[in-house]
Amino acid sequence: MKLRLAITGSGGYLANWLIERLGSEAEWEFILGLDIRPRTPKVACGSEFLGFDLTAPWEELAALFRSHKINSGLHLAWQFNPIHDVRRHRQVDVEGSRNFFRAARSGRRQTHRLCRQHHGVCEPSKSERAAVPGRGYSRIGDAALSLLVA
């Protein structure tokens, strides 16, 4: 089966690198990039890059997944630079993550480990995090991470 990927946060550095890399591999048929500030990276496979705010109702994201026949998802969208509006920061990071996973579950799509771009590394699972005491995760990041490991 050819893979059709939706990737949130597609305008970011990590996502652009992944898109260029994955898009050049034969098993990837299509990449749908979603970001509040979309960019159009170079990609060998079919692709579309859209402006999309993950705080929109999750049903809108699910409709995009269906209309583009997405069968795999990678969530990299995070509020990168600290903002002074804690409510909006939480809305983007936590509610945006919740919307992504609801939309993915609605179509039984394969989803991949949540990554937090501003740390530059994938967040560990609950057991992995327990093995690294004292690692500084933000309260908002922990809330979003709990959506995965709960």
C-alpha cells in the first residue's frame, strides 16, 4: 500500500526536512502539509500544502483527511515561540493535538509519535520519561503529551 501522509506543522524546520526526505522515498504517494503559515518545500511525490489552524473543529481536519485519502499522520504542530497568551498557547498545543488525534481516530488512520519541534526531539513515552528524571517539560507540553500516553 502506498502511504498518504498528513503532516501538521509542515512549515517548520523539522517538518520541511522530513517532507523532503520522505517525499523522495518510493512508498510515499502523497503528502498533505498543514500549517498556520504554510510553506511549499521540494518534494518528489504528489503533495499539497494548506494553511490550516489546528484549533478549528476537528471535523474539518477529518474532512481533509478523507478528501485527500490520508492513511498516515505525523503531528509536529506546536506553538514554537513562547507567547504571552497562555490560553492561546494551550489552545494551540493541547487542543490542537486533541483535534489531530480525534480526526485521525475518526478514520482509523495510522498516527506516529508526537514530536515537539521546539525541543528538536521526539517526546518520550511515559515509561521513557520516567527513566529520564528531571527532564524539563512544560506544563502545556505535558498536557498535550498525556493525550498520547493516557
